[in-house]
Amino acid sequence: MNELPWWKKSVVYQIYPKSFNDSNGDGIGDLNGITEKLDYLANLGVDVLWLNPIYQSPQVDNGYDISNYRAIEPQLGTMADFEQLLAAAHDRHLRIILDLVVNHTSDQHPWFKAAQSSVSDPHHDYYIWKQPVDGHVPNNWGSSFGGSTWEYQADLSEYYLHLFAKQQPDLNWENPQVRQEVYDLMRFWLDKGVDGFRMDVISLISKDPTYPDGPVIQGKAFGSYYAGAANGPKVHDYLQEMHQQVLADYDIMTVGETPHTTAKQAQLYTGAGRNELDMVFHFDHMHLDYGTYGKFSTNRFKLVDLKAVLARWETTLAQVDGWNSLYWSNHDQPRAVTRFGDEGQYRVRSAKMLGTVLHMLQGTPYIFEGEELGLKNVHFETLSDYNDLETHNIYRELTEDHHETPEAAMAAIYLHSRDNARTPMPWDGSLQGGFTSGQPWLKLNPDHDQINAAQDLANENGVYHYYQQLIKLRHEEPLVTSGVFELLAPDDPDLFIYLRKGEGETLFVAGNFTATPKTWTVPEALRNQAATVLLANTTIDSALGQTLTLPPYGAVVYKLQ
Ligand code: TEU
Ligand code: CA
């Protein structure tokens, strides 16, 4: 048997640099702040750190608008700081992967400035420009952050495309020079020693050349761009070219962020022998609580749907020897305990339960900063305490366009604002949580006097110590990487139960997603007196008998032999 690539046995920890740790008191987390916390991360046991964008940026979208791909954002530090961080991480056997944001640049990038200067400038064709159609925008696409995806530039009599903010013009991947620029900048970082990339919205880089109108959801002013921009006609050609020209030369990991991609389509991105990406982030489980206005809804997911989604991804990718990315949250999503668990009485236990059922799946788990402490969503009273452009746009849309009350708009924001994930890390219970000695760029969650790293670590039953065990289990138990996934009890509305089958031994994983005890009749074939408990967030029978009873938000991993 071939040796597994290192990233199949790895756990990734995602760092949102602005919110992780501020080393110089300006209120903004920075690279030296990360270096200071490497022992905290190494002690947790993770293998890889993914840093959200650290490049020079006007920060319209917190670094996802890049004006220089080869420079460090001054707010975060210097190139020397980065090199020191990378070396210090490598010393501790921690790898670092960077965010590669190449669907779009900042409008302040020199390429775009040149592109805007004249239609005959060689950089003009680095971006996507269209003539007005009957004096109007070329199609009905609405941008992710509100308004049309098309911005008119009167002196050129052309529109440029921006799927995200208007300060984030889309690059024209049809142009081979653009692709060469991307490959060159990738080599720049790989040659410095970075260990891979998380590729931002990589499923959107190839647009349908006919730019078709998208379907309009009732009450919405714009159509969806996905039909004409997601998984476009050349996306696999581009990724195979990138693989051949860059990726193949390095021992690295790649994870594509692929909005609007089904498991079947993901076979093409991650299947063995495709020579594209190692794994992708899908959104199917993120969409289970969407409502009339998309993500800004107050719906709650249903466990039966969640299980169906996760099981489909496990099975579909296994068919082609592909690989899953496993995550509950990231910098764009709410906190996991609030969304999928219980942020009240059972916060700690439900955080551990969520960790258990996620980390025992086949794939590479991603821990978003603070998830290892069971952090929950924030409720700021006033809109002005929120920083994220999406939050401000949606408040305006909900209250002005859809005539929702301010209270209803805030209720959706409390559940789904991206700032839920972006409040600074609470390291201790002091005034600014030990995050900064100055004024933080975004307020800390006011609960940080109760919920913070110092108090969680001091508790041997805290979330951090449980995550240590989960990570250790991945490193030590081969079934966690290799066992064949099988979902049990798909229709049970409360319990998530599955197997990871090997030869002569099997992992049995179960989690209770409710605040009441639940009992399940164990199928005869699985009853096992020789079972061992590999991990549990509660006291539990050592054997797997006729019935399994899990307390509220209880979870267990048995090994059956
Ligand atoms: O997000 C892409 C994405 O899929 C968005 O639609 C995402 O759901 C967004 O946060 C809306 O809620 C990536 C990054 O993760 C995000 O932070 C960036 O803002 C975006 O790309 C543009 O670069
Ligand atoms: Ca700082």
C-alpha cells in the first residue's frame, strides 16, 4: 500500500490574523502575534495552519482585496516577520498554508489601475470588461455583497465584472498572461517554503462566455451569477495547467474553496489522477438553514438533512479516491456551537460532540480559531459595532428593500453575520481578553470574561483538552483516515451514528444533537462486548450492548473488534 500523503493525516487550524493576537497594541492581530502563540497551537496538536490573506490590501474585504501579492499587509507585519513565523512554525513541525485569492484583485492593484487607464493598455484584458447592452448592464447578475456585479466606467464606456465588492474586480482567466502571473506568484511563496494554498472561490474562475442571466429569486432585485460563473467550462483545464506548471513540483497541500459545487462535480476537482486539487470546501451543509433571503435567515438545520449531506460527500468522493475537507465553521460562518450545537447549558458538551462527529469522518478536519474553546456567536447591540461589509449591506437590504423591522434584521445578523467568527480571540478574562493592550479593531464578545482560553485550558474537562484527544486519535488510529464510511439510522432526527469499517475492526461513532437523553437499539450485528471506548464526552458503557444511551449532546467513539 502506498504511504498516505501527509495532509490525509493532518488537522488544519485556521487563523484569521486580524483577530488572533495583537503583538504591538494597535488593536489589530498580526504575524508576530501568531508567532507568540505557536506553542498554544503546537500543544493543541494541529499539523497545519491556514492563514487568511496576509498580503498588502486596502482591507475593503479584510484582505480578500489584494493590491500586491508579493508584499505583506503592513498592519500585519513585514516580510521578515512572515519568514520568522514560517521558520518558527516549521521548528515545531507546524506547516503553514496561505490563502490564494486569484479570482479577483483589489481595484488598487497596479494591474487594475493600468487596465482602467485605457482600453488599449496591455493590462486592460487582465480583467473582464463588457459594453453596455441597450444602454444597460450586460446581464442581471447580483454581487455577493449587494448591487449588480457590473460597475460602469464612463470614460471607457465599459462595465467591469466584480462577483464580490466593486473594489474586487474579477481577473480574466481566459488571458494566458493572467494565468502566468498567478503561477509566478504561487512559486514566489512556495519557494519561500509555504506548505500549500487554500484557494479562494476557485470554482468561479472560468465564466460562461455567453454570460447568461441567472434565475431571480422572488423579491430579489438581481439574478444569481452561479449558473454562469461556477464550475465554468474551463475551470478544470486551468487547474490541470496550474498543477502541471506549479503544484506538481512541490510537496504541498491544496484545498479549493468551491461555492456552488456538488459532490459529483467535486469528483473532478479531487479525484485521484485528476491532477487538480487535494480537496475542496463545499457548502452543502452550510445551506441547510438558508431561508427566503439566503443565509440571513433564522431557520435551524435539520439533522436528517445534515447527515444526508455529509454522507453523500463521504461516499461520492470515496468512489474516486478523492478526499473531503471537514468543517463546521470558518471566518465567513457563524460559530459552530450556536449553529449546530447548544450555546447555553450544553455549550461545552455540544462543542465536544460536534468535534467528535466531524473529526471521525473521512477527510481533513479544519478547526476555526476559537472552536477549540467552544466560542459562541456575538450579539452587538448596535449595527455600528459590526465591521463586515456584508453585514452592513444585508441590514440595508433587509430593512429598506424587504421592509423587515430592524429587530428582524438584527436577529438574522446575530445568527449569520461573518463578524460572529471574527471577534478577537479571548485569551484570558481581562478587559480586552489579552488580545490587545490597545483598542481592538472589532469588539470582543462581551462574554470573554467567562469564556476564554485561560479558563478553558485550566479545566481538564474543557473543550481544548478534548480537541487534543481528537487530534491525537487521528494521528494514532489508522481507521480514522482509512475506514470505510457507513451511515446508520439515516432517518433518526436526533442521533448522528456512523461506522468507519476496516478489516476485522470498526469505529462506531455516535453523537446526540439534542438537549434530552436518547436511546437507540443497537443492531444485533454491532453488539460488541469487546468494544473499547476511544473517546467520549460523557461517562458511557464500556461495551456496546443492546441499547446505546447518550445524555444531552453526548458523543462516543467505540472501537469494535
Ligand atoms: O468567500 C466566498 C463565498 O463563497 C462567499 O459567497 C461567502 O459565502 C461570503 O462570505 C458570503 O457570505 C470567500 C472568502 O472566504 C470571503 O471571506 C471573501 O469575502 C470572498 O471569498 C471574496 O474573496
Ligand atoms: Ca498589531
